[in-house]
Amino acid sequence: MNADREATDYVREVSKLSTGEHFKIHMAPGGGWAAKIYPVEQE
């Protein structure tokens, strides 16, 4: 990543997690992280 040099560079990723499940994120130097977390209907 080049978040410390190009502020418009980003990666969009969609993930489905089960209750209690964890995931790791990478924090680039000079970058940031944002999330939109919401429940989905059970199939």
C-alpha cells in the first residue's frame, strides 16, 4: 500500500462474518481504516 503517499488509493473488501468471528486488518503507515458493519438477514 502507499497510503502515506497517495491519499486517494484504497481497497474495498466485503466480508461476511459469523457472530463471535474475528478478522485482522492491515494498517498502512499514514493510512487509516473505516468499516460499515451491519447485520444481514439469515438465509
